Amino acid sequence: MPKLCRNGDLGTTGHACDSSIDVVATQFNVRANGIPVARLNDPTAPHTILVPCPPGPPCCVPHMSMVKSCSATVRANSIGVARVGDSFDMGAMFQGSNNVRAG
């Protein structure tokens, strides 16, 4: 089973400007290791994404995204929890609890 993701755990963005950023939990009463659990649609921290910037070269602009996949069986406040490997922005979560896992 994959590790459970919590507020502040990291994921890859899939972008050239900021390659990894943290997740921001939107609920605070379900915790793992004393840290709020991240869930489907929880936002990424603000970061930048590379886009075309005519007439010059590509540039990094502010961007936000979210957790895009989650557990089908484990929920926190009726919403599936995020786990290592779940879709995050254009990448995936890669950091989670060392001793709490979710199917």
C-alpha cells in the first residue's frame, strides 16, 4: 500500500520551472503523524510553469493546480485521501508518511 500524503508533503509538478512543490491540505481534523491529511482536489502550493512569452523566449508564470487522483477506499471527511503515486498537477506525489499507508 502507498504512503499517505499530508499537508506539506511533496509532489512533482511535471513542469520545467518548479519541478517539485508541496500539497496544501484543506481539512484539519483528520491527521496522520499529527499533520492534516491531503485529499483529492487539495491545492498545490503556488509555483511557476513555463509558457510561451511572445515575442521572446518562454518564461515562467504563476500557476496553481491540485491533487488529481486518490484512494477509492480510504476517505477523510468523505473525500479520498492522497497517496504517494497519486496524480498531482502534471506529475505525482512522491513524499508521504513513513508509517501510515492507505489502499
